[in-house]
Amino acid sequence: MSEQKFLPFALPDIGEEEIAEVVDALRSGWVTTGPKTRQFEAEFAEFIGDGVEAIAVNSATAGLHLALEALGIGPGDEVVVPTYTFTATAEVVRYLGADPVFVDVDPVTLNMTAEGLRAAITPKTKAVMPVHFAGLACELDAIIVVAREHGLKVVEDAAHALPTLYRGKLVGALDSDATVFSFYANKTMTTGEGGMVVSKDKELIARCKVMRLHGISRDAFDRYRSTTPAWFYEVVAPGFKYNMPDIAAAIGLHQLRKIRRFHAQREEMATRFDAELSDLPLILPARPAHAASSHAWHLYPVRLKPEAGVKRDDFIAKMAERGIGCSVHFIPLHLHPVWRDGYHLTPADYPAAQAAFEAEVTLPLYTKMSADDQARVIAAVRGVLGA
């Protein structure tokens, strides 16, 4: 192994501003959902624009669950999801007693397609959850056309997609029913754990707001900051415990203010990878197909071509020997026992996703990487491939 320090696959980029804001929250005495969460929601909604409202939650998984619940998804319903995603996309469907229906992805973008959605629709289909893989937007216009033809709700899993532009608009300001972002530790911005539900549908937002905190009719923040007795509340639904605390929102406030800079750094690194890896036996990540569109570059996924002469697992092991951490995105859902066995799925049903998985490696790309760090990654890839 190299004597150089091991370069991990991902690291959060936390500055003194975030630390000071967290300290301020701790000293304020208000550490759960309160003024900083309200401020974070307001600033996030303003960032996305187009009149959206935003509800902060403790994970994107929670946000997806809340959005589907607010749209009335329940037992006997079907929700179409891509197989090439993290399990959260499908598991939230099961939380509600509904069934995920898995579709293959485009072999170039690894995103769900409108054609795949159309073929999966049955009389039980009530919604679709496209995933913007790696930070590249799906062809959402076409997906929405098919969805509306069949009366389906559209919830975007935008865990990778901040700040992704699609045809001149940020993901989150498009024409779906709701969009859910993730602020997990390795995302383009972080709150440690956390997420955000964004929608123009005021009824959906109101339902999410009630259901994220036990189905209580009033915010704890409103009750506890009142200067007059305000102890009374009503539980109007069997809700969940999905609220974001102010400690997390304090981090998010400053991460959001840095997101444009973070994105510029990620774009620069992706462009360098493209330039310096283009002569190798690799399929490089797809870029946006339309003007006024951009990639968030949450991930930089490459795929080994057959002529690379090395299998994916061996490639990752050899990169680790050179002090470089890599990952795989994703092990498709049709290969996981819970979905494979529960829904009788086989690799032959999902040829594009299966082929991508067998060849895919995600290289490190994050804002705390220096130019020298990236040079190490490039040299290691070239070394493993004998270039």
C-alpha cells in the first residue's frame, strides 16, 4: 500500500461557520425543531424558487414516506421505481402497504425512462418515483407526460440532485407533485442526517407538516415559544417522528449558502476526470443532453469496458492497495433478497441495470479533495488499467 494517507471515498466539508451556528443553537437552549429549522426551510424554498414550500425532515427516506402518504398511497396500490437505486426508494412504498414495481433504466444515463414507466403501468399504479442518478436529471418532462396520461402522482427522489438544472429550472421547481432531497453526510451538502420535502402543493405540504411530528395539530415550536399557556394540542392522525432538529438545521443553513461554490468545485473536478480518463477503457458518466441543464456531480460513476482487462471487484481492491477508496452505485434492487425473493425478480428482467452494476465503480469526488488528491486518484486509475 502507498505510504500516503488513505484517501476516503467521501468526506463532508464542514467549516467554522457551521460549527459556530451549531454552538449558537446549543447555547440558545432550543436544540430540537425551532427557529433555525424554520429559517433553513425558508432559505431552501427561496433557493429552489418558483413558489415552492419546503419541509425539513430527519432523512430523505422520511421525506419520501411523507410525500407518498400525503398523496394517499396505501394498501393495494403500486408505485413504479427504478431498480437502479438505493433501497430507500422502494422501502417507503412498503411502509404504506403498497407495492413497488421495478423498472430497468436507460443504459447511458442509468435513469428511469418514460418508456419503462409506460410498460409498467397497471390498473393498480398510483404513482412513480424517478431517481436523478448521480446528480443527472431524468427526462422528467416525458415521464410526467406519461404519468399524467394515467392519472399518476410523481414524486422525485432527488437525493443526488442538488443543485441540478433541468431545461433551465432547478430540480425541485419542476412540475412533479413533490421532490425530496437528502442531506446525508456524503451528499452535495449535509446536515449530518436530514432531508427536505419541496412542493408547490399547499395541501401536501400541510399534511407532511402534521405527519412529520406524530400527527399533532400544532408545531412544538409554536406551543413552547408561546408567552401564554398553550399546552393544548390534538393528535389528528397516527403520524411519525420525522422532524429535523435545530442542531442539524444550523449546519444546513451554511451548507446551503455554500452550495453554488461546492457545485462549481464538483463541476471542475468532473471536467478534469473526463479529460484525464477519456483515453482509458472506461465508460464515463453521462452529461446533460439539453441546453440550460447541469449535473450536480454528487457521484462520479465510471464503468469498466470489457477490454479493461480487470473485473470491477478486482479494480476496487487494486485502488485500495494504492490508497484510494472507491464505492459502487448501486447494487440494483433486483439483486437484494427482500426485493428479489418477495417480487420474484431476476437479472434477465433488468439487463441495463445488471450490466451497469457488474462494471460500475464510483471514484472519489468531493469538495475537500485537493488537486493533488485528484491527481492521486487519476494516477491510481491509470496504474490499475496499465495506462
